[in-house]
Amino acid sequence: MQRVANFIISIGAAGLLALGGYLGFLDRTASATAVLGFAFLLVVLLLLAKFKHIKGFGFEAEMWEEKQIEAAALVDRLTLLSEAVSEQMALIASKLGLWGGSLSNIELAELTEQVSRLLHAAGASTVRVSEILGPVYGRVELNYWSAAQRLVGDTLNNEITTIGALLRSSAAEERPTLTQRSQTASADKDRYSQIHFQQFLQDKTLDPLITFARTCPTLAGCGPLHAELDELNLDLKHFQASNSLRRRIDVAASPPRFTGTASG
């Protein structure tokens, strides 16, 4: 049974090494690094069984027969490691080569939970865990900004399209009012285009988008848009405070729920 397990791990490690080398050849550095990292962990799992003396993961153990309690703890921790490695390896493999294959906030949150448990089991400090997972936390926060920005932009574009359609089909006496609305919407679109994500990277707040949506004439009366922006703002603040999701929704895929126009 042990030989079969070692054979399976060996095949998996060899396959990941080959995939990592291929991705490196294609100059896909980030993907290659992740795949090669998992290959290394599988090699570690393979080699651990060959030693009678094991030191690490917070304790030191001699023979499995001599220290059953410590051996059981080692099995539990290696199980946690193997589950995390296997699940994330499958997740990364399923994303490679797909258009728009970035991870959703739900997937990123699950990844951080698994890695956090693994690092704590290996004896890493809370500060060190936060340092390691910092880039992932930043990506989750940026996804909330992207969802809010896309929500405002889509609503504004829908409003401009609606006004244009009304202009083409309106009576002569209605056109001056619609023309004014069209000009106002174009001016609002110019203001919107000046709101960049670099500002979020510095301030880490959705306030510029929320303020714009509430004060620009084109979107000022759009209650559903304002409500959804408030929800995203609460989501962001909750994550910043706890590194956990307030709502398990995929904000990276599309703006949640509301996709209407300011005109109704």
C-alpha cells in the first residue's frame, strides 16, 4: 500500500515538474512558480516517509511505533497539507489556459483560509501569515473596487444609451430637454473616467465612486445603484477588518444583483 502511495505521489510530482518547466518555457512565471511549489511539497511528502527521525511542525518524533500520539499529530498535519495542496493544485490546473481565469473572491477566501491553517500548523506567527497572504488580501479588496467601478460605469453607459434612443424617437418639442440630458450625461462620463484604481490602492476606500454616483446628475436619482454600492462598501470594510467575506458572492465575475439604469 505504501509503495502504491509513493508511486502516485511520484507521478504527481513528476507531472507538476514537467508542467512547471513548460510554463517557465512559455515565460508564464507566476503560474510556473505556483506549480513548481506544489511539486516541491509533493516531493517533501514522499521523502518524509523515508526518515525514522522527524523534526518539524512544532514537535520532534522518533519511530512511529514509539510515539503514537506525536505520530498521530503528524498524520493530521500532513493530511491538512495534502488536502490543501491537492485542492489548490486542482484549482490552479482548472484555471490554466482559460480566458479570464482569475480567481473569484470566494476562491481567494478559501485559499487564504487553507494556507492560514497550514502556516499556523507549521508554527508560523500571525504576523508572518499576514505578510505571506498580504498580496491575496489586496487582490480581494481590489475586486470590490473593480465591481463598484464596473457597476457605476455600466449604469452610466446604459443611461447614455437610453437617452440616445429617446432622442432618435422623440418629438421635436422633447428634444431640447433630452439634448440637455445627453450633454449632462457625457459630462458625467468624463468625470467618471478620471476616477482611477490607483487612488483606491492608496486610500483603500470606495468613497470616490459612492460620492460620484450620489452627486452626478445622471445617477443621483438611482436608488438601487446607491444601495448596491453601499453593500459593496460594507463588504470591503468587513473584509479589511476580519479578512473574511461578509457575502459569499462572486463580485469579480459581474456586478452583483443590480444592472439597471438610472431611468428605471
